[in-house]
Amino acid sequence: MPKTFHAPPRASFLQKLGPGGASSLGLALASALGLLLVPVGFRLPQVLRGAEGDPLEPADAILVLGRRLEGDCLTPVFEARLAHAEKLWRQGLAPRIFVSGGTTGSATRSEAEAGRDWLLARGVPLENILLEDRSQHTLENLFNVRTHLRAEGWRTLLLVSDPLHLARARATALGLGLEVRCSAAPGCLPASGSLAWWRRAAVEAFFLHWYHTGLLYSRLIRSERQLERVT
């Protein structure tokens, strides 16, 4: 069986697509435009509902999804994600925090390493922090963390991200067979209800449409290599 595709460090957009990615993106764009953006409108309420998160329950681990660094520095959104994860950890909702994200852009360290250092500076012990430092995007974040969960016999994740990202993250996690609850990090830009917020919501609705299009496309053509990445 062919080895599962993983994008290389500092991957370009095209490199991140992987097997079937360009085809599924083309199909998603064609269907969205051909149907006058109806598929995006159909997914938009899902994005908005997802932004509210879930009622909190204890889990085996908290997962902070990575966010591209600016140089080697955390963005305000990534800091907000980490601060929310720290708060949940201090509330006793999980004994450990996973920080995910590989080396992207012009950074000389991975997103996960930058997140770990931030948590250490806030007093979270090193033994309570786990890293997934190879991934280049959300799908790989979750795929790689799933491998670690299975190896340790853990089942449940409390998934932390900014509100508008949660619907796509949840769909991806469920597609991979992960048991997740989602929690939105407060204070993330753009501000709720602003024009930038609605633009981001529309982009996330398209990404969600793209994810479901790619999943359906992979199943229709029965591509084991493509399905291995997403299920």
C-alpha cells in the first residue's frame, strides 16, 4: 500500500493539496460557481452554528490547532487559542494539552514548538504538553494526532480553535473517526459581526464545501490513497 501523503515543511499551497487535492478543489469551485454559490450558502449556517462550540466535558486531551507564525512569533489568534486551552487545562477538563502545527512560511521553528514555549512561560509543566510538529494544515494536524491517540489508547479530544474554524475542524475530525468536543477561543480576530468576520465565515463555508466535495469524490472513484488521508 502506498505511504500516506504528508506535505513537506514550509509547503506551498500546491504542495499541500496532495493526492486528489487539485481535482477536488476544481470540482468544489465548479460546483459552487455553477450553482450560483448555493453550496456555500448551504454550509454557512453550519459554520455559524459551529462557532458556538459545544458544552464542555472532560476529555483525554485538549488539542490546540496550529496557526501559521509571523516569522517566529505567535499571531494574536494563535495566542488566543493557547490561552483558552490553558484555561480549560487549569479547570481540569483534560490532563494534557496537545499543540499541533509544523514548520510553515518563513519560520525557523514549528508552530507546535512556539505554542509549547508559550504554555511553558505560563506555567504549564512540560510533562503536560504534547507536540505534533509535522503537519502543514488542519487535516494533517488531526491525522497525526489521531496516530498518537491510538498509540496511547486515548479516545476523546477537546478541540480548541477560533470560532469560525471549528465547523471545518469538527467535520475533519469526525471524518477521521475522532471523538471530539469543540471549544471556541474567545477574543479571536476578526471581531464577531464585522465585515471581515462575515468574509471569513464565507471562506470557511467554501472550505467546508471543498472538504465534503473531496470526500465524496474520493469515495466515488474509490481512491484508497485519497481516502486514507481523510478517513
